[in-house]
Amino acid sequence: MSLIEELKINIEYRPANLGGLEVVPAEEPIDASPTYRAAVKPQPKIAIDGETFDATGRFWSSLFHRFGLTGNVFRYFDYDEVFQRVVESSPDDRLRLCVERSEDRQPRLLAVSNPKRGLLGFDDSAELVKQNHGQRLRYHDGTLTSEHTPHSGNFGFDIGGDTFHNRFVCEIPVDGFGQPRIYLSLLRQVCDNGMVGYSRAFRSYIRVGNDAHHTLARALGQFDSDEGFAAIRQRFESAQRSWASVREVMQLRQTLTRCRRIGDELTSTFIHVLDKTAGDLHGLYGVANLDNLSVKRQRILPARCRVYDLLNLASEIATHQTDSKGALALNAYIGTLISDEYDLEGTAEKVPDFQDLFLDLN
């Protein structure tokens, strides 16, 4: 069974004139306040040849990027107003639309792209990834993600008491918006957790050019980065010798809270495990609300765990317990954390035996 069959979706690409797209204004919530309307402008739907589509954020971003607009314009104008001005200026502009269909919701418009440019479609990308031994394939909002072994091979190395393997993660925008990206990653062997450095420091772009298929195949088969992997290993070594600060714990807690808003029913369990791992910070520092502490003070107050524990917990949830959007948020947390100096860098001397797994949800 192919990935697209497992996901129970269908991805199609269709040409259209910009003038053939019609905005269906979004309805305001019944209890919407003036503050809500000013802060969050609801996104309208799009009608094409009598069929109505949900317009995703990637649709609006790609459409207005094509015409040189940015998201700031929506602080002052509604989506339908801006869209109508664009249509009036270029009604005959040709577009390639990416449509996602599934049985349980209205069809969605993903990104728009230039029909003259090469396209890495879903089926071709998934097949190319599998040919290059891609693992852990995931799809979310027009992006296909896979994990790969670098060209140098699958040799293992130790960081403290744990064995790791170098990996990299490839993101392919199958809706045609943007370039493929590669992020450095480490695989913790004891629990099969993939820790991804989702940050600029560990990111590379693949400039696909006219022959996108050949360029991507070459990148997946030949990619390696000795300096990058050495840097990410050093950050994990330092994480084992650094106490986590209250601020770093709170940042992970906030990331897990956002997972609740994207539909993760286990978020309360995740937060409970985090609180148990970090210790009773409220009792330890005598405050009912840790948010009342200044950021400066949060940076210098240690939790009862190492930064490495936070990395392991975040990667365990991202790898095994959440959906693609939740995994993206948690890997972004990991990437940001290891890219910067830890708040309490190097403050812990002895390296203990770290916990293999934090969650037992069977």
C-alpha cells in the first residue's frame, strides 16, 4: 500500500486562470468580538467552477508571494479585498493549483505555483524517497518528510552512555511552493528516537533547477556534512552536562500546550510527564505561577533535570506519540534549543545513566 493510500487522501494538480478563482467570504463567529475581528481575520474559501475549497495558509502565502505581497498586508485589509485587487491587476495569469481531497473533509487548496516550472509531485517524490531508502515518511499540508542515512554510512558513536547514528531529514514541498530542505538529525539507538535540528544552523536548501527529479535524487544519495554532524554531536554532549533552566522547561511546556490546539488528546499526559521530569518547580521556588518570574530569573534557576532529558522527552513524543504538525513543533523546539547556548551551559559535572523512555502508554 502506498503512503497516499494509507493517508486516505488524493493529491491532484490542475491549471487555472487567476480570474477563474472566486472568493467566498468567511463567516464571522457568532460570538466574535471587535477584538477578535481585529486580531484574527478569518480566511475565506475559494470557489472554482462551482466547487468550493478550503484555502489553507500555504495557498494564501504562495499566491501573494507570487505577486510580491507579504502577510503584513492583512493587518489592514481583508483576504477577499486583497485577493480582488490582485485578480483585477492580473486576471489572465496562469496558475497551477494543488488540491488535497479526503473523505472526511472539504477539499483543500494547497499552494499555487508557476505551471512553467518543474514540479516534484506527491507520487514521484514518495517513489524517489523510497528508492533512496527513506524511512518514517510523513505528510502534512503539502509537505512530504522522510528520514535518511548520510552518504558516509550508518556507523554508531557514543555520547555519554547512549549510542547514536547520524541521520538527515528531507522535506519536499509536493504542492510546488518552495525548495526541498534538509535538516541534520541524530537517531538515539536505545529508544529509536529521531532528534531533528529544525533551525537555520542545521538546515540546507536543495536548489532543484529545471531537472528537479535528478537534483533531488542526487542530494538524497550523496548528502553528508561532517562539520554539521560534529557540531550537533557537540551540542548533545553539552546537553548531558547542563542543568535545564526553568525557562527551557517552560518553553517545552508551551510547545506541548500548542500540541493540544492541533488535536493531540494526550497532551495533558505529556505535560504531566514533563512536570514530573523537571521536578516540583512551584514548590522548589515558592511561586504559584512560574510565569510571574522574569525571563532573566527563569534563565538562572535550575530544574531537576538536564537539558538532555528535555531533548529526549521532546523527541520521544515527536517520533512516537504525535502527528506531523505536532512533530514539526517539537523538532523546532529541539532545533532552537541546541542552536543556542544553554542557559546553564556546563553546570552539571557527572553524566548519569539517562532514562530510556519517559512514556508508557500501552
